[in-house]
Amino acid sequence: MKKLLIVEDEEALCLLYKEELSREGYDVTTAHDAEQALEMLGREHFDLIITDIRMPGRDGVELITEIMGLRKDVPIIINTAYQSYREDFMTWAADAYVVKSSSLDELKAKIKELMSR
Amino acid sequence: MIQEFQFSASDFEKDEPKELMLLSIISQSFFQPFSIEDNLLVILTALTSGSGVGFNRAMLFRASGEILRGELWLGPKSAEEANSIWEVLSTPGIGYIEIIEHNRALLRREADSLNKRIKALAYSLDREPLSIPALPAAKREVVWVKGAWAEPLVDKSFLNILNVDEFLCVPLFSGDEILGEVILDNAITRRPIEHKDVKLASLCGLMAGNYMYSTTLQKKVVEMERMAALGEMAMFVMHQLRNPLAAIGGFTDQLLDSTNDAVRTRRNLDIIRKEIKRLEDVLFKLSPFLKMDLRKPISFELPPVVQAVLQSTNIQLKREGIQIDVEVENGLPEILGDPTYFGEALRNLLDNALEATPRGGRVSLRAGRGEKNGVVLSIQDTGPGLPEAIKEKIFEPFLSTKEKSMGVGLFYVKRVMDACGGRIEVESEPGKGTLFRLFFRSRDERRENG
């Protein structure tokens, strides 16, 4: 079973993603901030990371930079409410950029695509 | 020994050099709160008023993009009128506002005749061959034309309106920026233009050009700031709306496409309800930007408003475990402002103070007399204080140290204080709490100033 790590500070979204992506057959873990995510990444292996950008403490861009520094070969999807972070070149290091919307279809499709590579 | 005096253009006597007064009037116009059009007109008036200095008439062209357009023409209809304008200008005690009003009257008189014809004139500044009047502006050079009818460079439709044989073209520019041009002539007195007139007009042109440039720059800066603020606001709203919408959409889809037990249905509906409330809060928090109607301040008593805010449910709920000390000096003068907006501003400040203060802490509210018969209201908390980096930007919108807040509260407070002619100051050090001081103007101060 593929393991996903979701980094998201919104509680309701964490719950939603966990339920919905588990239903799609993934093993889903959630972290509420970058610190917690890095701690989990140090402990276990994940097949895919989905991260928000604006979060309390270190933001998603800093998280991506850290992950790159760890040289973990893990695909990353940015999932944010902002379009504008596309302009930050550090976000180009991610494998996909999905803007949050009222439907999870795009996010699910991107996960599927990256997992079948 | 020192001698002090306050200087104004009206201090000039009639026998003093008129060039001095002319320059004085022009330099004053740069600091007047009137529109750029009014101030330019004053410059034109100064250039054309009086036979002793300068010219009979002035025509103004303004550049927009690569086009130079005729805008207005100012000048007396006769030598007598020229002198009478000079009389007006040199009347002891005349203010800038009188000159402006005089100009507006002149313009109204001429609006239907000459100015209409001038407004029809337009010249390209970058298409060769350049004719006069485009040439002086494009090259940023003063051009003195004598024997105009015989000069092939002079545009004939322009000359037909001007109808003089000698005139001076003074470009208005700043650096590389071409802003316009002034055409000056002596159509009424037929006095030949002299070298000293050219020098003086050139100097005035330089000053006016720089004045126009700084005004356009100022406008650009204001516009850019406005756009930046708008962009930031849009960003923030987007974020604040997208998260709840994502949750509402997701949990609704769950309700729609799977067999849910009663517990799960109930849970999803609860989440959706909560997220809708969040959306509503976003709208509510944005409302200060829309509804603020900055009317003329009225005078009102501070203590009842403070009491009402302290009694409000919101504050009552938050004050649990925190001591609020209130100290209001007796017999405070009435202050100027809008009690409704002020109440909301105070509620915001108290809200912040209570949120920052840990249980067992204290929030002190003091009102007393301040400078110039005004009133000072201070709100001190025993919270963690503000980091230096945030303190500087604390009154900017969309800055928040609270994760779930929009950061518009203090921006709102500042707007309320600005609107009533007061101000707000903040003092804070990490670990030592935060002190906000609101300075109000009072009715008594207004009375003193007449």
C-alpha cells in the first residue's frame, strides 16, 4: 500500500483528505506543520508528500527546501489556496501544484498519475 | 540681534522687482493643496500679469504619451485688463485662494471662445518632421520665434490662432519626461520680447516642469500603493475563502456519494456548518473596508462609550480570568470623532489585549487629559509584547500574529483615529506587554482655534 504524508494545518481538511484518500486505497498520515512532517520523514518512508504552503511556523516552501536537502527521492504535490506561489521558483521543485478547490478530483488525479510513474 | 518674519508673496510692495514676486508666486504654487490645473494656472497668471514683467498671454500645452495637446489660454483682452490683473495680484493681503478664484472666473469667460480652438490642437512628439509647437517640447529646448509668418517650421493652423509675429516656446519637462509647453507672447502691447523675459520664462518653465513631474510621481506612488494593498487584500480573501470552500465541497461530496450512517452524516453537516460560519466571518471582517463613511467628526463623551464596550458580550466572554482596571479622569472634555466607529475600534483593541494576556494577567484602561486640551486613552496589557519586526508594521492591513485572524483590526483602528484628526501610538517590548495610546482632539481645542 502506497504511503502518503499530508501536511496541512486546517483540521477539517486533514480529516477530509485522510478519509477520501484512504478510500482510494492509500495509507494516509497527516502532519499539522512542517516540524511534525520532518520528524515523520526522519522516522519512516513515504511514497508521496502533499503539502500546504501557508502554515504556522515554517511554511511549505521551507519544508520542500528541507526535503530536498535530505535528498529523499519522494514526489511532492503542493496543495494551497494561493495561485501566486507558482511564482516562487522553489515551488518548481515540486512535482505538481494543485490549487485547493471544492472538488478533490484534480488532487486525486495528480496523486494517481505520480504514483503510477 | 535676530529679526524674525513670516514671508508671503503678499508682502511685496509695488515698487519691488516684479520678477521676485513672480518667482515667489510660482514657488508657492508648488505647496498649495489645489489641483495641478489650478496651480498651473497660477503660474500662467504670474507669467502674464503685468506689462513690467513677462508677457501678455500664455497658452498651455500638456503632453500625454507622445502627443502634445492644447489645453488652455490665459491672458487679458486688453492692456488695461493686464494692468488690472497685476493690481489684483499685488493687492496687499491677497491670498492664493483669491488668485485661484480670479483665474477660474477668467477661464469661464474664455471657455467658449479661444480655449475651444486651442483644445483642438494636437501634435505628435515623435513623428518627424517636428513643427512648432511640438519641436521645443520634443527637444526640451526654449525656442524664441521672430518673424513667425515667414518661418516654415511654425505650424500655420497654430499660428492662425496665435496671430502674432513673435512668441516664445518654453518646454515643461523634468529629466527625460516631457510634460508640456507654454507659449508666451505680447499680442496686446506688441512690446518686443527681451532677453531678460526669455531667461525668466525659462526659469519658470523649469520650476513648473519639476512641479508637474513631482505631482505625477506622487499620483503614481499613491496608485501603486493602492494596487498593492488591493492585491494583498485579494490574496488574503482568496486564502480565507478557499480553505472553507475546500472543506465544504469535500464533505458535501461525501454526503452525496456514499452510504453514510447517521453519525457520519451529522458530523459532516456540523463541519459544513462551521465552515460556512467561517466564510461569514471573512465577510464580516472585511466590512470595515466597505462601510466606513468618514464623516465630519462630532463631539461626544468618552466614558459612556468605554463603559458600553466593556459591557459588551464579546468582551465579557473574553475577560474571564483577566483583571481589567479602568481609570477615567473626571470632567474630561468631549472628544471629536464618531462614537460608533470609535466603539468598534476600542472593542478591537480590547479584544487584542485580552487575547494577548494570559489568565491571571491584567489589562489597564486609562483616560485622561492630553496635549492641547485633548484626551488620551491608553490600553496596556501584560501579554508577551510585540517583536520589533512586527511593531513597525502593526497598523498595516493583513498583518496578523494570530493564525486565524485577518489582521485588519488595528488597521481599522488607525483609520478611525486618522478620520477624527487624532492618532494612535504603540509601545511594546517582548516580555513587557503592549501599550496603545489613542490621542483625541477635543471640542475645546477646536473652540480655541476659532
